Amino acid sequence: MSAGDRWKLPDGREAIELDGSRGGLLRVAPIVPGWPFPAPAEVAARRICERMPSRYLHGQVPRDDEALL
């Protein structure tokens, strides 16, 4: 994964991945609807979050490069 990837959290909020994600944990900033800035950073378990499509990849879900390591 990389900073800037979008994730859906278990409670339904969308979030942007930040630097500092390690192993099974994601460091994310939840997106606040109608507000130009994200909420403060949170940590979430990667296995219970859903990766979201990227507009830069024309709606495709980014490849999981960590699985290749």
C-alpha cells in the first residue's frame, strides 16, 4: 500500500492512507464530508478494511504490492 490510497473503514467511513502503515495496521485519516480537511489520523486493522478504487487508475482497485514481497 502507499500513502494516498483510499480505504473504507469497518464503520463505513472513507479514509486516506498516510505514511506509517506497517504490517497488519493502517494509519489513515478519515475523510470528513463537506469539509476540505481530513480528520486526525487513526490506526485500523488492515484485514477489516476494504480497499477502494482509485480515480487515477480509472476506477480500478490498486494492486497490493505487499503481497508480492
